Amino acid sequence: MRQRIIRGLAVSAALLLVTPVAPAQAASRDVISGNARFQVLSPTLIRTEYSPTGRFTNADTFNVIGRDDFKRTRFTSTISRGWLTIDTGAATVRYRVGSGQFTEDNLSVRVKNTTASPWTGGPVCTPGALCEAESLTLDGPSVATDHRDFTGRGFAAGFEGTGAAVRFAVTAATPGARQLTVRYANSTGGDGQNVARTLSVTVDGTVAGTLTLPPTGNWDTWGLASLPLPLSAGRHDVSLVRTATDSGNVNVDSLAVVEPGAGYPAPTPPAPVPCVFGTLCEAETGQFTGRAKLADDHNGHSGDGFLAGLEGTGDGAAFTVTGVPAAGTYQVQLRYANGPAGNAPLQARTVSVGTATATLAPTSGWDFWRTQAVKVSLKAGTNTVALGCPTAESCHVNVDTIAVTAEKAALLSPHAPLGGYRRGLDNVDGGARTYAGLLYQDGWSLLDDSHYSPGTGQDGYVFAYSTDYRHALRELSVLTGPTKLLPKWAYGVWYSEYIDRTAAEFDGIVAKFKAEGVPLDVLVVDTDFKAPDKWNGWSVDTTRFPDWNAFAARLKKQGVHTGLNIHPSISESDPLFAKAQEIAKGKLTPSSRGHVFDFDDPDQLKAYFWLHEQMGANLDFWWLDWCCDASRGSDALINKEYADRTGFAFSRAYGALQTGGYANPGPVAGGPWADKRTTLHFTGDTIANWATLRFTVGYTPGESAATGLAAVSHDIGGHTGGLQEPGAEPGTTKLPDDLYARWVQAGTFQPIDRLHSNHSDRMPWQYGPAAQASAKKFLNLRKKLQNYTYAAAAEATRTGTPIVRAMYLAYPNEQEAYATAGSQYLYGPDFLVAPVTTPGTTAATTVWFPPGDTWQDYFTGKRYRGGTTATITTGLDTMPVFVRR
């Protein structure tokens, strides 16, 4: 039966590889109103461009390369009572004529039942008030909570590279002198120094001065530093930024624009906000009692955070609901997450909602949310609706939004991100903050391309997709370019390990794979092959690899492709250093790792790739592993350079390491849109434990949904630390057998199946009989699925629908699709996969079967009706995998 399924799926896969007809050239799509231009690219995609000079951008940008590849769209454009209205049938955009740059007051978009303001003008800091840094625009820094005594929800960390900034707007009622005061921490940084640091302050793009930040007692101690800030009357854009001449490496908790010499304002607790009947309200705007609090330490919420701390009786929140039309029965809609609480088992929880009680079923983790309606009786007018915990064992849930609606009203969707991305998962131990990408649950988003647009105004694309998330990904693929289709061999089985081996030892490993009946398509050699330095040498060590090209040729004859690890620095003692520095015109700069590169400088970029050429290595790709060196530049730019040379980049994506730091990789201003055209995303060095395996199950489909990048590559088995036992070789470790078997199973249904570790066993024969048999079975299954996986990758390139698909992409109108997005996904069009993420030789896994189809267990043949949920028990020899029938 399994072979029949594979053959049938392979036929379907082959049909997916048909080349599509190119779309017609767009025409007659511009609507100009003063210095604002709107380009209707499709009924669901509208460009919004404001130029202070009235000169608009028609050329491609680094992100946007397919603006002219959309078919002609019919729309209407009218002006009435001072408002320009553009109606495409799927979306309506309104702009107040002559009102200048886009703000939340003069531009709106309506999608289905949602009206939104795509351009908000950014966070505003009211003069005289304390403004939390984590609530401002962060360009490079990200929100952290790993030090004490901060105010608000955290602080801005990661001023580690040029361009890292906190940005906000301030409006001065009158012209005159002001003062910018910053609450910061400055202790011993990653460079080993404990000295005064600096950041620059700009106003409307002009440097207003340098802020000097003396050392504080430690990273838990906060100080104040001030700078004069003269302002003319009106609105100003202010940035606290690390320029090329600043030292950065500080944390910023909050700031305030005050009168000269004024004291630093105290934090102001947010006041409760009434919730209007029929609208969606943020749960954090209620009146808290007991231990209830605002939190934002989980992903997927809307607004500033969510209501947390509901841990027992006395904990809760009260909401004042206004505008109830008449006495009667209504529904309260709660969007909640119910994950594991401490050592307690995952279980349904109860919450009191007014006089009613709601039972809230588990979700697939704290990053995944479900909306549920509860019936309540209300009087006409204003009511108080209180959430509480009936018993000490109840609650233990987080609540994101609340709405009071008519009894049979449709569930309201928040502007909450679906999926998310990070530059890497380095040091991730069970979970991490991700950043919003394209998709939001209420069906609209703005791709802000102002960073790459040559003007000084605003240039952004409003996506208005409603619940057709796959359509949005298709349009993203056209606008910013398709995700990279890798060679077919890349979708097979990979092996690499951070361990010092010779060519002869690798030959033995390749032979062992064949002898054990385990497929091998790609062998990656980590850093120890280099000379004279194993980390950043730029020659092949002939004591380990006497003839690299002969070695690679031997492997190629056996169908094994090769890649080499690169770190972007060079020691001054390297024989090639003098020539590299000459090519770079003396601009390579010293760091703790040696001399490093600025990839944005053409001379240094030329020197960098000259070094690659000197190795004379015949290989299939380079692995840019710039985890720990101080080279600078955008991931998207350097990844393009690699792809131009070898077909694709194998690297981190979406950021710049020195902007956010190794384990604090905040996004860059240009967004995550260009990397998918070039990059196989290596997600970095995770901790090897069950919690991290569990996190990656939801992360992979979430990253692809957020960015459109289909080729995501995790270290299968995790990288280091976590659960380790003595390994098969001196100085090595191994995973517990059950964790290894389950991680290999999950890797079978990932975009890239790459066994990797830091001196930790990843080959099947290094494990006990049951784990070994399981790993061999699933690695061979990966090989059988290679054509299917390649076809799914080709579909991703053609349509934007990724290889690993979050459940909500296919079932956007089912609440279970959102709630289960952390535990199961679709692999290509036909496989439903729910990896086991719990220890033991057997496991019971809850699986939701989407409606509309019957789902057949790939291993047992048992069928399950769509629209149901079942508990699937598996040993190490199987896992929950189902085929659409």
C-alpha cells in the first residue's frame, strides 16, 4: 500500500512541474493625488507611495522586482467630499486629498469586514511622558527581559552594529529647547570592555548630538543620560541610533522628551479602556485583579501583549462593555492559548465569564491561539463582563482578545501575526520570540519598502487577502521574487558534524552509509578542514585532505554532493592576509577573531571572495556560518553573492548579525523579503532537547508562512547541550535513543533533512537497535519521498505555497487550524504530519483531521474521517503520518 501511495503522489508531483504561462503586462494602474501615488497591482495588492518631491519610483528595488508582472486590474477611482476612494472589489482604499504623508488619520483600507490603517506614522512619544523603549520602533535591537528592574514589558537590547536604532515621533506644541533623557544599562560588553558608550540622536534625519552613556553598576542597574534637543513646532521623527562612530553595546529601558532640567517621569500604568459592543478589544485593556498582568513573552498575539497571570482564585480582569443594544443573550468571544503549565499535564481549563463558565480546550502550545464563544446574558447599555478562575486548578490560560457580539455573530479575527521568523535559532532552548511577516489573521498587511526606495518618503504595498493566505503568498512571490528551487539532491539526506575528521575518515563514513543501507546525498565538512587556523584559515589543510578535489570527485561518483564551512574573518598570520588586505585597499578591520569584512564595501567583498577562490576547492556550495565573527553586512546582500556563484546560499537569513547579536537576532529595516530568492536558511545552533524539537514543529511552517521562504534547514537532532549521553567516539556525546529516533522522524518531513551536531552522534548505527532501525527506516523513507519533496518545492517556487504548510493555509476558516499549528502541518499537498515530541518508546499524539477529506494512516492503512480528532499511539517504528484520500 505504501508503495502505491508513493507512486501516486510522485505522478501528482510530476504534474506540478509544468512551467506556467507568464502573466500579462500591467497597465493603467496609477492613481495620483498630489504627492501620493497609488498603483493597483491586483484586486488584493495596492502600492501606496508618498514622495515629498512628487517624484515617484518606477525602477525595481532590492526587495521588489516583479511589480510589472501582475495582470491588468479593473477598479474605480472617485473623489467625494475631499476623499479619494479606490475600490477594487476586494479592497477599498481611502485617502484624504492634499493631506500629505500617510498616517492613521488620512489613509485607510477596508478588507471584508475589517477597516485598518496601514500607515500609522510609527509610535509617538508624548512630551513629558515616559516612553517604554520596547514599544517604540526597533530597527536592529529586539525586546529582551534577561536583566532585572526594567519597567514595562522589557527593554531594547542589541545595539551591536552600525544602524541599530530606536525610533519614535514627537510633536512639539511650540518651538524651543527640549531634553532627551534615556534610562539605560551599560556594563561589560561582548568585547570585554566596561567603558562609557555612545549613541547618536537624530531629528528628522539630521544628527542632533551624541549621547554619552557612562558605565552602570552591572546589567541589572539602570542609569540616566541626557542630551539637549532643540525642536521647532510640529511633528518630528527622532532616532537613537548607533552610527559608524558610536560604540553602542548598551540596553535601553525607556526614554522621555522633557523640559530642560526636568526630572525623569515615572511609568504610568495603562488605564482600563471600555470595550464597545461588536468590536474586538485587547484583553490587556481590562481592569486587572490579583496576579493578572500584561505579558508578551509568547508569539502570535495582537496588540501590545495578552492577559496572563490567571493562576487561581482572585486572579482576573473586568471589562466595561458599552453599547449593548437590548437585554438578552449574547456571546463573549475569547481568543486564548492553553499550553503546558509547569509540570501539570496539558488539559482543558475553565474560566468564568460573567455568570457563565467556559471550558477551554488545549492549544498546541503557548504561541498558538483559538477563539471560542461563550453565551452570556446582558442588560441593555453598559455591562461589566469579568473573567476569573472558578477554582485554584482552573484558568492557567492566556487571553489575547475579547469581544461581545450578537449571539450568532461570526467570530472576529484580530490583527495577529500568523507564523513568524528569526535570523536564527542560536541558543534557543525550547522557544524564542519571532517577528511578524506577511500574514495576519484579519487578512491584511503592509510590506514597507521605504528602506530600499531611493526617495525620502513612504513606499509600501498593502496586501488585502482576507482569509486567502495562499493567495497572499502567491502575490508576495510575484512582487518580491519566488522562493529558491534547490537542486533535487538537496531534498535528500544530509550529514554533517562539527568534529575534526580526515578525508579517509569521511570516505569510511560514506562507505558505512552504503553498507548499512542508509541513503546519503550531501556531505558537509565543518570548520576543521581549514589551515593555518581551523576557524578562519583560507587554505585546505592537506594533512587532513591531501587532495580535496579528488576526494570530492570520489564522492560525486557515488552521488554524494559536498559543501565546506566558512567563517567570515581572517587571521593576520594567514599567508593570504596581506594580499586580501591589499585587494580590500587596507580596509579590513581587526576584531577578537582576526580581521573582518564589511560586505557592503565592494573592495572588501572582492577580497572576501578572492579568498574563496584561493582554496581551489571543487564543491557544490559554501556554508556561510557567520555565527561568531564581527563581519558586517546584510544577510540578503551577502546571500545573493553566494547564490550568484554556486546557485544558492546556505546561510542564515533575514538580518545582519552585528545588528542584533548572535543570540538576539532582531530583524532589519528592509524586512525578510529578498532572502527567499537565494537562500537555504540554516537556522543555527539549537539546544538538543524535547522542548526544542517541539518548537521547530511549529516554527518551520510559521517561518515559511511569514516570509515565503520554503527551504528551511534545522540541525536534525539539535546542535549542542540539552540531553546528552556519552557518545560512540572519544570526546563525543549522543542523544537519548527515543529523542534521536523522534527527531529523525520529524526531519523526514522537513524541507531539508540535515543530520548535524556539535560532536554528538547523528548516524543511525551509533544508537541502540530500536532507534537504529527507526532512523534507517525513516531516512530511507526520505529518499523515497525525494521526488515528491522536489515537486512540492517546485510548487512553492511557482505559487508561493511552501513545502511545509501551516494548517491555516489550507483551512483558514477552521479555528482548529490555528490552535493545532504548533503540533501538525501539511507536508506538500497530500501528507498530514504530527511529529512525536514526547519521551518514551511509545507516545500518544492528538491529531486533528481537517474536514472535507478522509485521512489514511501511512503506516497502518487505518482511515480517519475529516472534521474529527483522534489520539494516535505510535512506537519508535512509526509516527503519525496520514495521506489525503
